[in-house]
Amino acid sequence: MLANYLIGLREGLEMALIVTILIAYVVKVGRRDVLSKLWVGVGIALVVPLGIGAALTWGPYGLSFEAQEIVGGTLSLVAVGFVTWMVFWMGRTARTMKSTLQHRMDAVLVGAGWGVVLLAMLSVGREGIETALFVWATVASVGGGWEPVAGALLGLASAAVLGFLLYRGMVKVNLGSFFAWTGAFLIVVAGGVLAYGVGDLQEAGVIPGANVHAYDISGVIPASSWYGTLLAGILNFNPSPTALQVAVWVGYVAVVGALYVRQHVGATRPAAPRQQPAAPEPVAAATRTAS
């Protein structure tokens, strides 16, 4: 539940920031007449992910076990791809997101401003679709239940409240640190989702090695225990993973984590001071003076 709460909080805050930037800019340039169109686009952007989540939840019913495992495993890999791209995209474009959205808004504020609907729908909808897909993958990896879904909904609700407070200037949050730490946490969660997806494909027979387990500590940490459930909900813990699942998890977290740290260390490293032009050599200075 905690993992999904943080996913909902992070993704929801991204959506809330996009909406507040668009609203503030529309008000600033005196185009309050397009606010209703902006909210129409936001509404569409929120409905589409709900439809996708419903299709992913109930769509595979009626398929064979192998087909369900293939669908689930493939979508888990897609979800990991989305969240990995999103984490690095946010780190790369966070500083320019405001100006980029404002420039795009300038382009669609022509005439009646119906392009605002499309801009709001695409800007918010992308985040919503990523959230729906990744939350579905994390819920599926822990075997369903209402707790993960409730955690994601609470996270989204918290993000909406926080976004409103930020817009009103009632609270201040170091967004750089927030997105940096939650991004690192999402990489660990994504590693668990990736391992789960690989396990699904192994059970379907698409990838070999389903019976080659790296270890089995289910006697020490039973999956049905409260602490096993807690670890599964936060880190997608599996007490009896296959060797390939362990290799994939370790490889993903090590490589992506190293690239992520490198990106943020490079972004926070102070720029080198500009070199001052060297003073003229005495001989050259004397020559110019004599002439």
C-alpha cells in the first residue's frame, strides 16, 4: 500500500503541477474565457486512464492461463519501460517544464482557444496513463486486493490537495528533492515489477527457467505473513524467485540506479568558474607601449 501511495502521490503531483502551471498562465495573460476548456481537457485526461485500468483488470478474463500470464508479463515490462522513461524525463526537463508549457499554451490560445482542450488532455493524460499502467502492474504483482488500489487513490488525493496548497502559496515544498527521492524509490519498485513480469513469462513458457529457483526463504518469511505481505507491497518481495528474476532485478536496479545517480549528481554539481583572460606577458606589453 505504501508503494502505491507514493506512486500516486508522485504522479498525481506531476499532474497537479501541470494543471496549476496552465491555469496560472491562462489567468496571467487574461484568457479566463478558456479555463472551462482547460478543465474539459483535464477531465478527459483523467477518464481515459480509468478506462485503461478497467480494461487491464477485467479484459484478460476468459483467456487461458498461459495467455493471461503473457499479457500480464508483457504489460509489466511495458510499465517498467514507461516509469523508467518518466523518472529520467522528469530529472531532465523539470527545470524547463514551466516555460515549455507556457510556450505551448501561447500556440493554442489563438481565437476561441479550443486547442487548450487538446493541450490539457495530452499534458495530463500522459501522466495519467503512466500511473494507471504502473499501478496496475504493482497491484497484479502482489496478487490484487483493495489495499494497493486504496494506497494509489490516497496518494492521488494527497497530491490534489498539495497541488492546490502550492497554487495558493500556502505551503512550500522542495520539489527537486521530492522528485529525486521518490524517483529513486520508484526504480526499486520498478525492479520488482520487472522481476514479476519475467516470472509471468516464465510461467507461460515464453522464457525458460521457471523451475530454477535462486533461493527459497518462504520458511523464514512466508508470503502470507504480515511482514511478507508488507515487503511484497513495498518492494514486490518474492520469497522464492527464479534465478533469472534475481538477475534481472539486480541488473536493473544497479544499471538504472547508477545512471539515475549520475544524472542527479551532474545536475547538482556546481558549474566550473569561468577562466579570466590571462594577463599580457611583460614583453608583449612593453612592445605595445613602445609602439
